[in-house]
Amino acid sequence: MGPNLSDAGLRETATEIRRQIVYGGKGMPLFGDILERRELADLVDYLRSCRAKVNGQGR
């Protein structure tokens, strides 16, 4: 099982999340050559949306 990413949108900006996904690091493999541009944008948007759920919004 991977790390808990439910609060990634609270800890990281969209740019930081995108950079982490594309280039990897901190124990995470890179996905820049695997994900299509739209998939990457959708993933970043999803992770950013999780911050509302952590804060008790969006239920």
C-alpha cells in the first residue's frame, strides 16, 4: 500500500504535486513518461480536491 495522500492538497501546491508526480523522488517513482497530459492534470486536480474533504467540506 502506498502513502496516505488524502492531505496532499493541504501540504503541497498544484505545482509541487505536479513536479512530484512527473519527476518522482522521496521514494516515489516518476510518472512523467507514463501519464498523458490530461491524466496528470486530472490527478493533480483530484489530489487538490481532497483538501476539502480533510477540512470537512464537500461531503
